Amino acid sequence: MSEIREKILTRLEASSEPVSGDLLAQELGLSRTGIWKHIEHLRKSGADIVASSGQGYSLESEVFSSGPLAARCNGTRIGSRIMILDETDSTNRDAMSEADKGANEGLAIFAHRQCAGKGRLGRRWHTVTDSLACSVLLRPDLPPEQVPQLSLLTAVALHDALSSFSPDIRIKWPNDILCRGAKLAGILTEMRAEPGRVHAVVLGFGINLSAPIDGWPSDITQKVTDLFSISSRKPSRLDVAASVLNALDYWYDIYLEKGFGPIHAAWWRAHAASGQQVRVFDGRNYIDGIATALDEDGALLLETSRGTQRIIAGDLELR
């Protein structure tokens, strides 16, 4: 979203009365025609802006923009800077690019549409206008081998944030958020590092807000769901985004202060398969066993007929 349109939205959101085109033009250094063109673009993007004859423009509902979102963020790190893009290839790629330019920790990048989003193992992540795609930049003082802990932290934060809108939210190893057995959200963590030192970590996640009008893409084979379908109320995009950023900030503070222990305990409590019989495909073989623990590297420990097996990566099926 352009800086001018962002300023128009912020001005309308801050006013309880209609704001005249003349006043907007004067404040922003544009002509009335220029203001009208920006208003029309905002309307096409979904902003519910009403023009009242002789009075001016008013915003009938909140728009997903950085100003209102920042106002809802109460953390000290996450959300310290917010970017909202109309369209991008990948918010993870954008966040890493900003990291390379020296961006500070806490940057959050959202996109209305993501054309080349990535999932785990290089899979495609579908991002439509009915979903929430975000990437958060961190600069933790950690060795690279501990970065998987931040993926688990992200899962705990998503679990807590989404549980405020609907019950039955669970985590599924390694990086999915479920509701009643169907996928609601996914996580992809990437890092820029050298031996012994992490330069940047990007926490990427996508949340299904509502089902696409034309249905889910045909190449999605797993069961999926969306937040609006499972929630007793229809939360706004702002509500969901702010809840997630605040939860991330809360758990990141705990992690920096107390280490991985509290995150590990919260993750295991929220995991759908803790102590349950599962099947994991590790890329070569199917392994059946009972999920007995999660280690500090994010590996799942299975008690199998051959003893305890440590699974570093794979696809888990609930039995």
C-alpha cells in the first residue's frame, strides 16, 4: 500500500466525523482529483469508504493497514515495524531481504496475496486473499542448531492466539496448526547464518481465514479448514494479526529470559499426538510408534517395536 493511501486511511480511522476532500487534499498536498483517485483505489482494495454529499469521506469499517495494526500491538519487539504489501512473491524472501539491508528485529511483513509462498520441504504454500501471510524478522543471539526452537515457539504462539477465537486448536509436529484434525495454519522458519553464528531468522506463517469462493486448490490433498468457519464470531484480519504478533512477542520474551523449557512444556501440552499412536513418513519409510517426547532440537521421539527412534523431519499422521 502506498504511503499516501496509508495516510488517508489513518486520517479517516482517526476521525469520528466525515473528512472533506478539500481538507485531505490540503493536508496531503494533493488535488481533490488526486484524493478521489486514491480513494477509488482503496475501495477496489476492499476499504469501505463512504462519501457523504457536502460532508466528505468516512470509513465504515477498519481496514487492514499498518497504523491500526500497530496500535493493537502491545509488545516490546515483535511488530515494532510493520509492512503490509498488496502482493509479493514471498514474505519470507522480503523479510530476509530487509534483514540484509540491516532491518531491526521485530519487523513484520504481511501480504494480501503471495504468489510464490513456500512451505516445508520446498512445497508450495497457497496464499489467497482469504488467508493471512506474515513473516517476522528476529536477530537472536543463538547458535544455528538452536534455531528450530524458534519454530516450536511460533507454533505455541499461533496455538495461543488462535485459541482465543476457537476451541480445539492443536499443534501437529513439525509445523502445522490444526482444528479438529484439519490444517488451519502452517509455519516455515528460515535463517541466514555462518558456523556458530546466526545473522537473521525469519518466522513465516500462513493462516486460513476463510475458504476461497472457488474452493481450495485441487492439489491440496490434506484436510483443511479456516478460522471463520470454526469461530463462533468472525474476527477481523486486524484482530487475528494483532493476536498473533502479541503472542509471538510474549513467548519470545519468555524464551530470551528463561530459555527453551517453558516453550517445550507449552508445545507438548498443545501437541495433538502427545502420548498417542502415530505414523511418520521420514522420506523413505513409514515408522509406527507412540509419540513419547520432543527433544530440544525439535526432533520427535517415537517408542517403536525397535526401541526409541528419533525423527528429525517427516510427515506425521494421527492414528
